[in-house]
Amino acid sequence: MYDLGYLMVLIPALPLSAAVVTAALGKRVLREQSHWPALAAVAASFLASAVLLYRVYEASRSLPPGSTGFQQTVSLWNWAFIEGARPPFDLAINVTLRADPLTAVMLVMVTLVSTIVIIYSIGYMRGDEGYWRFFAYVSLFVFSMTMLVSVSNFALLYVFWEAVGVCSYLLIGFWFHKPEAAAAGKKAFLVNRIGDFGFALGVFLLWQIFGTLNFESVTQPDGTVVQGILGEQYLQQGYPAGSSTLLVAACLLLFAGACGKSAQFPLHVWLPDAMEGPTPVSALIHAATMVTAGVYLVARCAPLFLASQVAPYVVAAIGGFTAILAALIALTQTDLKRVLAYSTVSQLGYMFLSLGTCSLAGVTAGMFHLFTHAFFKALLFLGAGSVMHAMGGAIDMRDFSGLRRVMPRTHVTFLVGCLALAGVVPLSGFWSKDAILGALHDRAHEGLDPWIFHVLYYLGLVTAVLTAFYTFRAFFRTFYGPERVPAEAGHHAHESPSVMTLPLVVLAIGAAAAGGLQWWFADFLGRTPSLSAPAMKAAGPAVGFHWDVALLSTVAAAAGIGLAAALYLKWRSSIESSAAIYQSPLYRVSWRKFYFDEVYLLTVVWPLRAVGYICFFLDFMIDNLVNLCGWIPRGLGIVLRPLQVGLLPFYALAMVLGLLVLIGSLLSWY
Amino acid sequence: MDPNAAYTSAAGVLQLIPEMIVVGGAVFVFVGGTFAKSKTAWSWVAAAGLAAAGLALWTQKVPGGFAGPIAVDALGYTLRWLVLLLGGVFVLALARPAAAGQAPEVTGSLLLAIAGGMIVSVSGELVLLFVALETISIPTYVLLYVGRKDSASQESAAKYFFLSILSSAVTLYGFCFLYGVTGSTHLAEIARVLQNTSVAAVADWGPLPDLALVLIFVGLAFKIAAAPFHFYAPDVYQGTTHENAMLLAVLPKVAGIAALIRVTTLAMPLAAGTGWRIALFLAVVTMTVGNMTALWQKNVRRLLAYSSIAHAGYLLIGLAAGFAATLGPQGSRPEEGLGASVFYLVVYAFSTAGAFAALAYLGSPERQVDTVAELAGLGRTRPVSAAALAVFMFSLAGVPPLAGFWGKLSLFLSALDVRSSPGLGASRQTWFIVLAVIGALNAAVAATYYLRVVATMYFLPPAKEPRAEGGGAVRTAGGLCLVAVLLIGLLLGPMLIQATQDAVQASAPVPPPKPAQQAQIDGAPPSIVR
């Protein structure tokens, strides 16, 4: 079993070494070849992840029925140890990596999408002056992300949670000389900090409740066993009842962190702005991988959330609300990447909605949607990047149309992505969305509080209609209608090079076919120890296919697509010339993103800025007081300087006078 | 001491072999200089002489106690090594000016001054001590005089000459009173007499021991440039070369502190009550005057002159603490403050010598760096020299992890460890807390002008590129100082503090007083200080 441990270490270690090599040699030595270390390392990391997945699958399949799932950990070194930090518990933070089905799936997804995006970036970023910097950052990100899903301890999870945040910040502000990019990077970082603050508090509370931060139980050298938060004992026998209030608080705080990272209401405002970064970054970090960290966190802690009883409702409600809110905003956006960004927010909301059911079916459906979404959303972003590349950097859909002949390969692959996102049978999005709706449906018909899940179920259906509509609105506006290209593109608007379209094709295949993995995926994920807990199983079976749900969701997708086709293919000219629509209040509310930025400006930014000004004034006063004190020594200096007259007799006199003063004081004491 | 015993013995004289080698070297240079015309060879001869002296010192054992007038103890051994190492730095720094001018005179005088410093370190007798102090002073006059051939240089030499003579006279006057009171010039005997004495004798002496202490203190305060006996320093440093200023800032200070520790704190326990008051008062005045006036200086040698005055103030903190601890209460450790002072000497000497060496290197024989403004942009034009100078400045400012930090830390801690004797109220402890606070405030103020030098080097656009023609020898001298400062700061600091304190403890001429005698010393009748 040692080789599994080697693989676990190798997967993050390779990108890290690539980041170090590129950072050290990129600027002077590698220059235009800076992509090689990143590409080689991340591709190798993907292969290692694939082998790891296979081994974990083999191992989990050979388990006896009714076992508690498969996991293996490898402990590298002790990062921090405080004896008796909270008697009788020691605070021990071991750098421990874990392999279980959930981690294996995340690792494969992250490294696969990363590899594809890196290949794409070779074409997309060519000629940029920060070429080496880009690949150094991306390698660092892959390291951080693989560590995030591999670590087996909440403290380290927090560390890499922040690390991916830093990478995200660096990459959003990659073109930092653009003021919007710098501001967007700052906004992303600050909004994330709010969530991360909650996360940190949540981790503290967990320490307070459990006296450990480890996921799994650890046997100490003296033979005693420290029960991990997601360890055998708690999973099998349930969490202590006395701590339920604290547990609720801890779960909600952890979820606040997830809301920040995964751009859920009310912390969703940073993600659309993050599109200022290079498009491959939008695809990799802000669509496929990093933003799903919140989903991973909740999925990882599902038994904990379930035990807290209250938290799942909050997760589901926030997820459902975000899903429909972001979908409504996406209806009217004209920036292609922003449409996709709000779509990402909406789809992440879908995932949380699914996780909120806290049944095994819901969690696996949410994770499966995360998996398929990674393919088709990365595909859509890379397709948008391809359009942007051809249009000379223009990305507003009002500036171009009818590109299907100019960019045939981008057109076809983008269509596959749109169909998958809209949830059309038999593409991957259909299966994962259907699984989510099915889980909601089940939850609405059995168990506690059915009415909440009834509401959420129909919310999900409406969102599906909206999703199909805005997706195809963007598709039709970009690729159909009269052929127009913006001035920035010049006269040679053309298809992107194959180093960019090949990744599109690969992703399109994934987006089309990944749905077939659904049953295998759900079964495999169910062998994760934390998801195979009795409490989870009791909340519902893993997979159920509902013909009625499938039919309804297909109708929803068809309705959305049909509406988009009608508006943007048939009556396109009349829509675009109709001023009445653009003036209508509903349109404006959606166009201005429900005024969230303005509301935050008014309620958060300005008050804080006012406090800041007051503090600045106080600081100014105190500063000057301090400066005044600083003048005292100089003033003394002014007094003392004239004594230095330069005359020898005076110096001698001063010495004698000094002597006399000392003798005089001596005699006066006497 | 047995009065019939020989005043000096062959064994005692043999202890001085290292000093004899250095003096022999000086004689060889002086005599040879009249025959041989070479100018560069004499520095090699001097270096060889110092190396031979080092070898001789290395083979010496430290038996402890006295051999006639020679104090063969750990303190002497430590200080001799310090002077010898600094001597090496001086020889390197002065190699170029010597070769440019009157090489035999410069080199020979320098060797004599070094020998004088080494003899001060081991003097256990007043006459020997005085002669040794003059062995430093007289060659220094020569060095100042031949250093530069302009009126400013002549003026500074004259100032130093006259004021130095005045201070020597005052010191000698103090020695006379000490001899008169105790009937001996031998420090061990003096310590014995001043410790084991009856109430009647003390009443008989009146204020004379304390008067002797004041006079000796004042005379030696000139050597270490403590206020108000410091006035010569800025004028003299400014008027001479960087190399001479280095010598003046370091060697007399080492000798002065060594003599103060040997004569006043260790040998005159009876007058310790006066001693701590004078030392504390002079420390406060000196630190403050030095630092406040330094804030205004534009000439870099003048700046360092005031810096060296301020450091004399810091050095006196340890002395004051040593005096106070001599008075008790039981368990007080005089060696804590005195050892801190000795350690601070080491730190100060290498930091200051290094700063002067760097400045000397940046100039040329014809034109030396005079103002701080000339250092502008040095971080770009001369990155290595700038970095070295910055390290010395940070060390002088007491920034961790450099040597100066450990020095100030040990001094302030020794002041804070002073305890009042029972029955005398809390006043002494309070005074020392005030002293430590004033010291810390002064250190903060001092950082202003040290960091201004650093800021000038790194944040201002380059003026005109410095010549940097000081030569390889002075660069080596600066490099040695840099190694010392970094080594002490990063590695050896705490160990050296402990070592110097142990050395001082092992070198007290008489064993520490017993509690019974303690009460007598500390009580009202024997001392004039109540």
C-alpha cells in the first residue's frame, strides 16, 4: 500500500516544484518556454491522480459489504504541536494526506481540467509579457488546490483554503496595470476574507467541541486514540448531543467560508468581477475548481451538517436562492464572460441546494453536478476565451454576432457546452441536474419539512428554464444573426489555433459523455467513510431515477431554449431595436444585478470608509503629537550646540567647572 | 600583601612578554625608519609584531591574582585580547596613510599606543597604570599631528594635547589622594585597606576617599569622552582623518573603562556610594548631550564623535550598576553591570571602528568623505560598502540581531537588576529604573541619526560617485569588524556577555564581602553617603 502514499505526495509535489522552477527560471531562462514545467508537472500529476483513483476504486470494491468505506492516510510530518493546549487534549497538527473516493474524484477533476487549461493557455497567453508568471501562478494554484482536497485536518484545510485564495487574487489581478483588474482582485480577496473569517471561527469552534482538528481518528504513541471529527466513532455512533448548539454555530460558520469561496449569496459579488483575469483562469479557477472548494467542504462535512439538523436547511435555502438570483441576473448581461460567471454562481447554488438535502443521494448528486459542471463550464469559458481571442479582446455580445462561420470549431464545441448546461438529454448536465432535482423530489415527499423542499424543488425547475434561456441567448447572439466583428479584431477575425481548439474538443467530449458515469460515480462516492455513515444512509438511497422529474426538466430546458430561439433567432431585430424592453424596471433590475454592489457600497463600504476617515484623523492628530515629542530632543540639541564654541580655554574651563560641581555636590552630601 | 615581599618578580615581568613584543616592534620601526626608506614594509612589521604578541598571549595561562604590579586575571586577559585585535584593525586602517606620509613615525606610535592599551588592561598598580595611560596618550599626539598637514589638523592636535594633559593631571591628583589614604599604590592592598577598616579610621579619613574617586573619575571621564569632559571630541574628530578618529574613538575608551573598573569599582568599595551617583549622573548627562547634539550634525566624523560620546554614557550605565551592586543587598552581582560594560566595549569598538573603516575606504588619500550628504545613493553606487556601513549603523543603534542589540540589552538589564539595600528605602532602585528608561529613550533618539545615514545611502539619488580609493588594507579592516559585529550579533552575543561577567567576577582583587562587613559598608558610619 506504500505506493498509494507515494502517489498522494507526488500529486501536489509536482505542481509545487513546477511553480518553484518557473518562478526561479521563468523570467531569464525559460521565457517563451515557461509552460513546459507546468504542463509536464500537472499532466504527470493528472496521471498520478488517475492511478490513485483506480487504486482507490479497486480497494473500495474489495471491501466487504456493509463496511464503513475506504480511506487511507499518510502522515508526513508534525507541523505544530502544543502539549495540553486544552486539557486533556494536545493540539497536534500533522501534515497528513488522505485518499478516499471523494478526494480521488476531486483530484482527478482538478488535475484533468488544469492540464487542459494549461495546454489552452499556451496558445491564449502567447506573447504576454507575464507569460512565465502566469504558469508559475497556475502551478502554485494546482498545488494549493490538490492539497486542499488532500489534507486531513481542518487547520491545514484552512491554510490551503487561503492559499487558493491568494492564487486567485494573483491571477485575477494578473494584468495589474489595468485598474479594473487590480480592483477586481482586491474585491475578490476582501469579500473572500469575510467568508474566511467565518471559516476560521468555525475551525475554532470545532476545536472547542472536539478537542482535535483531524478528520480521521489518530492513535497516539501511548496507545490512546484521539477521535477525529469525521472519525469512525462519531460516524457510527453519532455526534454528542450536548454540543448541538455549538455544532450548529460551527457548521454555519464553516458554511460562511464556503459561501465566500463558492460565491453564494450574499458574498457572490466578487465572482463576476473576477472575470477581469485571463480567461483560462476564469475557466480553471473561477468555474471548474477553486469555486467548488466550498461545495467540497460541505460535502466533506456532510455528516457534521446532518448532525447539526439546522445547517442543512440554511445550505439548501441559500443555494436555492442564489441559483435563481444569479440566473435572473444572467438573463440580461451582455458581457459573454459575465453571463457565464453568473451561470457559475447559479450552478454552484444548485450544488448547495443538492447538498442541503443531506441525503446520500443529494450529496452524490451535488458532487456529480460539480464534476460535470467542471467540464461544460470550463468548455464554455474556454470557448468564450477563443471568441475573445479572435475578437481582439472584445467580449461584449453587442459588438459581434454570427460568428459560426468564422469560428466553426468553437461554435460546435460551444454548442455542446450550452446543451450540457441547459440540461438537454443525453448530455452530462442533464444527468447531474436530474439527479439533483430527483434528490429534492425525494426529500419533498418523505422526511421532515416537506414543504420547504417542495418550494426548493420548483425553484430548481424555474432556474432550469432560466438557465436554458440565458445560455442559448448568449449562444445565439454570439454565433447566429448577421456576421459582425468589432473593430478591435481587425480584418482577420479567424478561428483560434489548434492548441486552443483541441482542449475545447476534449472538454466537449467530456461534457457530452460524462453523464454516463452517474451510477458508477454515486456508488463509488458512497464508499467514502463520511458518506457511508449510517445517518447518511438513513436519509435516503443513493440513486433514484424519476421519470416524471426527468420529463419535467426536459420540458423546462426545451422551454428555455425555445424562448431563446424565438427571441434571438426569429425576432432578433425587433428585440434589439425595442427600447421599451430595456426601459422596463424588471429588465433594469436584472441588468444592474439587483443593485447588490450599490447596496453594499451604501451599507458596508461607505460606513466603513467614514470610520476609516475618523481613524485617519485621529491618527493624524496622534502622529503630530508624536512628532512634537520628536522635536524635544532636537530642541535640546539646539540648546546644547552653542556650547561647542571651539575655544580651547572654554573647554578647559568646562572640564574644571564640571569637576568643581561634582566635588561641590560631594561635599554638600558630606 | 606581605610588605617584605619583593615588589616585583621575574614571574610578574614575564607576564608582560606580549607587551614587550609590541614595544620591541615599535622600537624596531622607529630605529629602522631612520635607515630604511621603505614606506610599506613597516605596516607588515607592525602586523607581524602584533601576531607574535598574539601568539605569546595565547600561550599564557591565567593564574588569577596579582604578580606584583601586574594583574594577571581573566579581566586583563580579555581586555588584552580586545586591544590586540583592535590593534590589528588599526594597523590595517592606518597602513595607507602611513605609506603616504611618515610611515615609521605613524606605525611606531601606533604600536606604542597599542602596547599602552594592553598594559592598562593588566595594571594592578597606580604608577604602572598612569604610565600606561600616558603610553597611549603621547603617541596619539604624534599621530594626530602627522595625520594631516592643514591648520584644522594642527588645531585639533593642539586641543587634544592640552586637554589631555589637564585630564592626566586630575587623574594623578586623584591617585595621590588614594595613596595618601591607603598608604599603597597597589590596587589589591588599596582594596583591602578600604574594605577592612574601623569606624574610627573612616571618620578619620573624612571625605578623602570619595574625593579621590571623584578626581580619578573625572580624569578618566575625559578619556572616554563623557560629558562635560567631552568638548574636545567633536572638534578633534572633525579635524583629523577617519583613521585617527577611529583610534581616538576606540582605544582611549577601552583604556578609560578598563582603568575605571580596576581602580574605582573593584578597588574602592568604600566610595561606591559616591561612585554610583557620579556614574549615574554622568551617564544620563553624557547620553543625552551626545545624542541630542548628534541629531544636528552634517559632518560625518562629527556625527560619529557625538555618537561615541553617547556611547560613553551607555558604558557608564554598567559602571553605575556595578558600583550600586557592590553596596548590596546580599546576592547583588557587581560583575553583571561591569561585565556588561566590558561586553559593550567590545561591541562598540568593532561597530565604530568598522564605520570609520568604511568611511575611510570610501574616500581617497587626497579627499576624504566629510558630510553625510556625500553618501547619497551609495546603496546603488557602492552596494557592498553601503551594506557594511548600514550594518555598523544598525549595530550602533542597537537593532537586533546585530551586536549592538546584545550590548544595550545587557546594560539595561544590569541597571534594572539593581536592588536597594534593606533599610535605605527604595530610592536606589528607582534611580536605576529611571536610568534604564532614559537609556532606552536615548537609544530611540539615537536611531534617528543612525538611520538617517542609512536612509541617505539607500533612498536618495546618487550625488557623485565616491572615489573609494581607501585601499585593500582598510577594506580588510572593515571586513573584520563586519564579521565581528555579525558574529557577535547572530551567534556569540549571549555567550560573550556571560564570559565577560565571569571574567570580571574572577578578577575582583579581594573576595566579595561577607554579609557582616557588608552591613558595615552599607551602613551610615563608614561611608560619607547616607
